[in-house]
Amino acid sequence: MAEFNSRDKSRTSSGKTRALVRRHTAPPSASDDGSLRWQWLTIQLLESAAFTTLSANACRAFFRIVIEHVSHAGLQNGRLVVTHPQFVSYGVTGEYVADALDELEYKGLVKVRRGRAGSGVAHPNLFTLTFVGDHEGAPPTDEWKRCTAERGRKWSETDLKIAAERRGRLGRKKKTSLRDPEIRPLRDSEIRRAS
């Protein structure tokens, strides 16, 4: 192993030049053909209370939205469409997609403009990542900076239940416990008709 010389600015501790290290650790350059898409995530964001308190499903949903943002070259933030099957195929548990999106919105990492379905035309949810500017050229809102560790804990303890109840009032399907049988036993009159 090469000896590290603090005065020699052209070499790293392992003897490789800084230019070589930079070339293999830097983001894709202008010579890239577009196949290497990437997105900056700052240390401040990754160490924030909003990000570190995310559940596993919310973390997967967040990165699926980031993938959608990057796939549009970063120009469609605010008009990002990610469908339920896309979240599920990326690893978000199907019955907890709504909880994951509510958590991301609660912690300020994502804004969701809710869509609606009806009369044969679906209007999907539109997502906005708050740590980057939107499609109209507005700067990032950085709403995730307002989330504290206490607020992150509060989500998992109480606010998750409140959000689920609010969704239930909107006519959405309520979750049933896995312990509750979904098939009710037959009543006496139904047994007599079947026999």
C-alpha cells in the first residue's frame, strides 16, 4: 500500500490519482447517451427526521416516485403519475400503498394532488417531490424540513389511524384484520336452502 503524503494533493491514500477516483464516483457527464439517469439526494435530506423515520413501504414508495421523476428527465415534477401496480411491482405492499403515500405527504417529502375515478375516465394522482423544483420552474418547497423526530413518531402512533379513518369516510375500501374471517358462516336458513 502506498504511503499517504498529506502534502501531495494529486494522490489519495491508496495511491490513485484524484482524477481517477472522481471519474468513477462523479455523476454521469455530458458524454452520457441518456441511459445513466440520476437524481441528487442531499445529505441534509437523507439525515432528516422526515426521511429517517419513514416506514419500509413509504421508503419504497418514495424511491418509486423518484424513479418516475428521473425517467422524465426531471422535467415533470408536479405531473408525475405512478399507478398502484407500479408501486406494488416496486415492492410496496399492495394494501399499504395508501398508507405509504399518506406518510410521505404527512412528512412533507411529497405533495399529492388526488385524482378521482368515475364515468369511465380515470384521473390519476399527481405527485410532486418537494426537494426539487417543479415543472413550472418554481424552486423546491422543502416541506420535509418542518418534520421533527417527534412528529415522525406521532405519525406511527396516532396520525396513521386518523388518516386511515379519513380515507374510510371517502368511500374507500376499509382494511380488514387478517385475523377476522372474510367468509361469514352460513345461517340456518341458508343451510336449509343449500340442502
